[in-house]
Amino acid sequence: MKNKKVLDGMTPYKPGKQIEEVKEEYGLSRIVKLASNENPFGHSEQVNTTISHMLEHHIYPDGYATELRRTAAANLNVKEEQLIFGSGTDEIIQIIGRAFLYPGVNTVMAAPTFPQYKHSARIEGAEVKEVPTVNGCLDLSGILSAIDDRTNVVWLCSPNNPTGCMIPKDDFYAFMDKCPEDVLVVLDEAYYEYVSAEWNLRVLDHLEQYENLMVLRTFSKAYGLAGLRVGYGIASETLIRKLDVVRGPFNVSTIAQKAALKAMEDDAFLEQAITRIHAIKQSFEHFLDSIGWDYFESHTNFLLISTPISGERVFQYLLENGFIVKAGEGLGAPNTIRVTIGTETDMQQLQEVLYQLHLKLDKEQSM
Ligand SMILES: *Cc1c(COP(=O)(O)O)cnc(C)c1O
């Protein structure tokens, strides 16, 4: 058939192992999934209270997400017209691709970074220019040099997934000042809520100054609503109007809109979860220090850890012991694993399993 040729050389997103599948395969009774950077403490109780009462699903959602939009605009101190909501940030990435990318133009991004930028760009037929990270951090001068007359979009993920590195504030604004004004810069802040005040780019305060800047945020990560699929973008009214042409009319479900609204109102849940996750991460880092495994400094709820054997092998070992993590090989970061920070108990058990692996590897080495 006459599909886009590029699709023939591409593969669908390979979902991580599902918990039930792993239990059966390895005869395990309990599996802990630390692979997709979800919030181990779930989400605000208020979300349950609201959506459990929603019983009628025969009406289309509000295509403008009016109520959520109003609250989000007020909280973020932007105009309602500066927001676009999507079925996860993933959909907004697709929308940007559809609106800005086509054969003959290119798009610039770091490597490794969030894989959906490249995936959607390739489908649109645009050339993808990747600039290697340096110690896990974005090489902004390398990215600047990669921009040419045919560059339509630059993707900056900060903190970067899978490394966790943040762009320092001064570097970011110096980059914006040098980047051509007709190149769209997409700043993906999926882990924004985990970033400390001193590292916060406070990018919403500068949107008026940079018409070519768009920010992405999500309810999937710290807010704990990954299963409901809501993310959003913030940019100038002009840009949002263009993207809204591409957006499907009912792209965010009614339940997702309500849940996101409630989640946004519950600051206490968010704060507690984040504080707890940071503390668990710190104690996990101490453990890694104690066994001499390196990791990248992370401003998120995950750690990219350098492994003494391949990431795939550590992944497999952990799988057999009841933990699902991500092998770095699949993320463009060989000899690493990416581990989402889980609850205190889950991480304690993970540490015990990793410690056993460490002893085993030490023994093998001394033989
Ligand atoms: C998880 C993630 C997203 C996508 O989140 P959605 O669930 O689609 O909202 C986007 N960018 C980065 C960097 C992520 O880690």
C-alpha cells in the first residue's frame, strides 16, 4: 500500500514488560515496576473522590477543557489562550511535529533524550539532527551550531530524560538570545515539579520575550495521573492558535480533565510526595556510593546508573528478582539502567537485590 515510506523502517513503541506477564514468566508473587517514572505514592485522594462519581460517559468531553484551562491559567499566571491540552504531553509532541515538520526541514535535539521527539519528526519526514550530551547534560553550544536555515524545531528536555540533568538558567537564556527567532524552541519540563527553586528556569516569566518558546508540562509524573493521559503546553497565543488547528477536537477525556483539575488543586499531596521521593532518592544515592556504582546527578524522580556489566544484564537480573527497570541500551545510554524512585520499602528491597549482584560481580572479578 501507499503509506509513508518512512514507516516501513520504523517500529511501534515497545511497551515495557507488564507486571502480570513478568509474574507468570518468573513465578514471582510480587513485582515492583520502577520503569516509567510514575509517582510511587499515586495521586491526590481528591481525584478518586471526584472521578468515582462520574458515571455518565455518553457525552463528548469539553473540547476547550474550560474549567481545567481556567484553573491552570490562574495557577500559572498565563492567559487561558496560552494553553493547549493533550492526551499526555506525547500528543502535544505529535501536534508540534504535524504543525512544524515536513520533508526538507530538520529538527535538532540531544542524544540521549526523550525518544518521542525523534519518533514524531521521522514520521513527518523531517531530518533529525542529534547532538550528543556531555556527561548527561545538553550541549547547548553544540545544539546552536547544529541549527541551520532548514531547522524548524529544537527540543530541549530539562531535566533531561533519561539522564536527569538540568540546563542552568544562565545557559538557557543565553541560548534563547542566540537562537534564531524563527526557530521554535520546545522546552520539555515533564519533571518540573521535582526541580528545586534554585534550579527553576522560571520560564513562564519570559514567554512574552521569546515568541518562539514553548513549554511542555504533564500530569503524568509528579501529579500521578499517567493512566489518564493529560499534558499541556504553554506558549504565545499566536502559536497556540496554530497548534489548536492540528489538535483533535475532543482529545482529552472528561475524566482526565476533572482529575487533572483536582490534582492541580491539591498542593499538599504534591509537596509531600516530592519531599518523600527526594529523601528516598538521596538514601538510594548513598547506597550506590557504598557499592561504588556511579550515577548521574538527577533533578527528577529517577536515576540513570552506570552499571559494571551491560544495562541489559542488570535489567534481566533485576527482572528475575521482581523489579522492572529500564535498560539504558534501549534509551541510547549503554551500560546504564534507569531506575524510577519507588517507595521506601520497595527501594530497600531493590538495594538488597543490587547488593547481592554487587557481591556476585566482585567475586567473579577476583576469580
Ligand atoms: C513522561 C514524559 C513525557 C510524556 O508524558 P505524558 O504521559 O505523555 O504526558 C514527556 N516528556 C518527558 C521528558 C517525559 O519523561
